[in-house]
Amino acid sequence: MTTLSPDTTDVEDLTPAAARAELERLAAKLSAANLAYHTLDAPEITDADYDALKRRNTAIEARFPDLKRADSPSDQVGGAVASGFGKVTHRVRMLSLENAFTAAEVTDFDDRIRKFLNHAGPLDYTAEPKIDGLSLSLRYENGRLVQAATRGDGETGENVTANALTMSDIPKVLTGAPIVLEVRGEAYMSHADFAALNERQVLSGEKTFANPRNAAAGSLRQLDASITAARPLRFFAYSWGDLSEPLAATQQGAIQRLAVLGFQVNPETVLCHSPQDLLAHYARIEAQRATLGYDIDGVVYKVNDLALQARLGLRSSTPRWAIAHKFAAELAWTRLLAIDIQVGRTGALSPVARLQPVTVGGVVVSNATLHNEDYIAGRGAKGGPIRNGKDIRVGDWVQVYRAGDVIPKIADVDLTQRPADAQPYVFPHSCPDCGSPALRDEGDAVRRCTGGLICPAQGVERLKHFVSRAAFDIEGLGAKQVEMFFKDPDLPIRTPADIFTLASRDAQNPLKKLKNRDGFGDRSVTNLFAAIEAKRAIPLDRFIFALGIRHIGEQVAALLARHYMTWDQFEAGATTAAPGNPAWAELTAIDGIGDVVAHSLSEAMQNPAERAAIDRLVAELTIQPVAPRMTQGSPVAGLTLVFTGTLEKMSRSEAKARAEAMGAKVAGSVSAKTDLVIAGPGAGSKAKAAEALGIRIIDEDAWLTLAGAT
Ligand code: IVH
């Protein structure tokens, strides 16, 4: 630990230029100190020195308010606090929920479940409010609360045990609970408590919170648990994770058990017997919304029978057995000040509305998406009119809405408020960034820059995606730094591979060292290089997602990784896939992968320029294979299965999902790689092909025994 030499210039004596430089130096020092303390757990300066730096920063900002930096350390309490928590890997992933917005989507949910389960009889669901807070997982061992964690990315969350221990709704000791019990639910703040907290914040000159959800999150994610203790946080239990024994046979039974154990459970939870029942309960809860006393943003429906929940299982991050029926979005009217065009990583030109700031459902909105040129012109996806054909012009009075956390949208325009000189918006036909022609494919609503790898905007966006949280997630290399490095004449980062050669290029360039740049110093450079080094080994699913290939989001990347298991197999499959060949058949047989993804993936992997960039990147990395799931005791782990003919007892989707959960691959056609064919009645050419190849063929009953479903 080093002691810092005190800064000698009195704040009162600083010139504006010196103050600006000093604020920059302090921001870099404090951010390096935060990283060392919170993330690396290796403090490099004393607490007293840290406080002195922070005080000096505050004093300079007070004297020169205009010079306050966008990344001012005084605003970074939240972020800095958050990174100070230890990490917790959830033993059972914390899931999110699929959304439904209409009655038709709810009946569709019921239809899909019935189809998956091949179930025609009665089917019960629970319906309960969707609390607008933040989810927590509470782990009890031998009846004692031993750990509390936030959801994080679902796999890893933050350890907030000390904070949870201060919440009165959370029992610290349970009697009669399973030896291991993880209770999950929502931490939230009531309307009354939120209003009182904001009043106290005003009185003490501290910042107020925009809404109860933010207040709850800000209160829970405090490194100093005594602050959490002083905040009125509540908790509703609605789910569970790791368990040493089942809680009950039904969702409703499990929730009742949690209530008996001493948890608050939502009193508006009911059992419904049909989609009509669900919709009726939804209407009741919506009518009560304003008087419940806490924020809710919809109603959650869950299949009641836990054995059926288990059969339905999960997609990559949401269960098949639950859905959130969201309330209609919140609305507000404001002025459209300008329309900007942003170029995305796949070249899509996206129009963004710049708005006169307006509060929509508790959040200040100043930007909204305008989707695409047809949307602005008043044409819908199929060419017909939307908004009765009204176009949107700069200067218009527009209606903004937002549903949940999604980007705000513009729903409507009031023509009576249109300025006389407003002009129809002309959508650009060339890229605003690189000038390349921007074209629309037949049937595509989006106009795309054709500049590809030469377009700087696409390049920067790809890099931002590459370093984003769900991809490489490199500490200290976020969107802002990527923009800076992209333009750096001496140490540029133009493609992902450049990130991993940054340290060696810096070492070879004695004259223009990174540590001498604005905002960097010895410590922050060391930290950055260490953070980059730490990500040289990367799991396959994250890597595939990071490539930023069109149509390949997190979920699709996870499906691909799980199927191909290693980079070499993925690369071989995607590089050789072409419609009609076996590699294509293998790719499109993966549940959730269709022709659109297959085309996009094979095009990217077969494009020489793209491939060169990918190959250079791969050479820098160790791509970690996917560990096979449930290999222990699973008779089909690692095998390639083909289903053919009609399955009578289990739907095709369930059979496929089950096989994959047991560590098998499911292919669409029989080849020399097939290990086992499950043939139902009516099996034709595939069964014959299997016979010819000497592959083992079993019937549905034998499959059900293998799958442990009998
Ligand atoms: S169930 C697998 N029930 O909504 C089931 N979630 O959008 C996991 N939430 O991450 C969730 N109220 O934080 C469930 N009654 C409720 C809920 C609820 C709020 C949150 C939860 C989840 C998010 C998904």
C-alpha cells in the first residue's frame, strides 16, 4: 500500500485549466482505487488517502460546477458500491419470464403448454401480481439464512447477505424447513415508504429516487448495510431455487408452505382453471393496481402442478411453464425535437427520436425509437397504414409510451399541434457515417449501410457489443473507451483481435505509451491489461454471442454452443453448412434454430473478410468448450439421437427438450454420426437409413424408459 503525496495547490488557487486537468487526474485515480479495492480486493491506497482524493474532487467541482465530468467520481457511488459485492454463483439459475401483452398471447401460452405436454384435460395455473422490484435469492441451510444474492445475469449475482439480514420481511431462522432451501422473491418498496424516503432525502440534501424500484435497488445495493437497515425494504416470496427436498406437489402448495415458514407471500395469488379465469383475474388485479400500495407491472401465470413444470422445463433463460402478462404501457405527450440516425453493428440505420424530456411512468424520457423509415412515414410492416397513415415530422407533438424496461416508443402524433412549416422526414439513402449506399432488401423494413467492415460506425458498434456485459465484459473497457481507442492514432482498436494485442503493441511503442494518455495512469493501464488478460479464456457461448452476427443473440448463441460443444466443431459446422447438405441439416435440426439464423451464421463464417477477422481473434484466445450436462447417470449423454415417425405419448418438442437436458444431441437426419433412432409409427426413410447403417432403433416406450418418464 502506498501513501499519496498530498496535492499542494490550494483549490482556491486553481485556474480553470488546472482544475480541469486535476479533475481528470482525480477521476482516473479514484476509479483505479475503486477497481483495486472493490473488484480486485487489493486496495492500493489507504482509506484516508481515498477520502482525501474524494474530498478534493468535491471541492473542485463545487468551485467549478461547469467542469464537472460526465464520469465524475461523485456520481459513481452506485456503480462503485455495486462492484464491491462479492459474487455468488447461483446453484440453480435465476430465470426471467416470457412476456404476454394480449389475451391472445395468454391463450396461446395455454395452447403451447397443452401441445408440449400432449395434454387435453383440465390444467390449473396460479395467477399473482408481478412485483416491480428486484429479485433476491435467499439461501437457508439447517434453517439459518446463510446467503442472500441478487439475480445478476441469472448465473451469477451479488452477495447482499449483510443487507438482507437487515430486512424485517426476511426471516433469519426457520423451523421445519428443508435442510437446504433457497427462497426466491422480490424486494420492493411500498408507495408510502418511498414517498417518506424521498422526503427525508430532500431534507438531508441527498438525491431523490425516480421511482420505488430504483429506491429499492439503491437501498439494497449498499456496501454499508446500516444504510439498507434504515431503508424500508419489503419482500414477497414467490419461487425457490436449490432444495434438499420438494416443498409441495403444486405451486400453490409450495407458496403456502413458504407462508407457514414465515415469508410474506402475495395475498392476491389465486388458482385458475382456464385461460378465461386467468384473464378475469388479470382484470381484477389491474383494477386494484392503484390501491395495492406498491408497484406491479403485470400478472404472472404459472402451471400449478410441479410435476408438469418439471416436464415443461426451461428454454435458455425462461421457463416454459410461466408467463408474465404485462399491463399496458404508460403514456405521455411531448415535442419531437429532432430525428437522428444511428448505425448499428449490423449496419441497420435506426431512426431515434430526440424528445423534449417528459416523465413517462416515473422515468424521464428524452429519446425514443422510431423503428424504421416506414414507421415514420405511417406505413406498417405489411405496407398498410398505421396511425391512420399519419407520418411523423420533426416539430410534431407525439405520444411516447414505455412498457417495462424496454426502449420508449412513439405511438401517435397529434396533427392539430403540427407546426405549419413541418416538413415530411426524408430518410437517408446513404450511411450518415461512412457514406456508403444504404439499401433495403426485398421484404426488409430496415435500410442497411453496405459499408461492412469499412464503416466506422459498424466497427465501433461491433466492438461495443463485443465488450458488452453478456459478451466479453472487460472491466475498464466499456462503450466509452472503445470509442476512444477506435480513433486512437497510435494504439487503435478497430477489430476485437486488436484488444488482445493492445498490451504488446503498447510495450513496443516506448514513445506513445497508453499510461501517458488523458484519463490513464500506471495503475489504470495495469488494471486494464489485467482485465483483458483475464478474458483471454472465454466460454464458447459467450464467444459466439460476442461475434455479433445478425440474428445470433444470447439465447441462440447458447443453443449453438450447447449443440456443437467446442469451437472447432462449431466452426466446422458453420463453415461448411449450405442449404441441402448434412452440415445444414445438423444446424437447422437444433431446436430453436431456423433457416434465418442458419443463413446468417453460414454467411458470416464463409465471408472471407469476416473470417479473417474472426480467425485473427481466435488465435488470441482459448475458447472453453461447453461441459456436457447431466452426464452422470444419463444413458444418452453425448449421443446423437434422431426422432422419426409419430410419438404418441410425448410431444416431439418435449422429447427433444428432454434428450437435450440429458446431454444428448438431437439431429434432424440420420447419418454415420447418429447413435440412436427413436422410431414411432409411420417412420419411413429415416428408419430405413438407420437400418442400412446398422444404427440402433428403439420405439417410443423404450425411449420413455430411457428418459425416465415411465
Ligand atoms: S417468477 C421462474 N413471480 O419478474 C420464475 N417473478 O420478468 C421466476 N417478478 O426475474 C420468476 N414478480 O424478478 C415471478 N410473482 C412473481 C414475480 C416475478 C416479479 C420478477 C422476477 C423476475 C422478473 C421476470
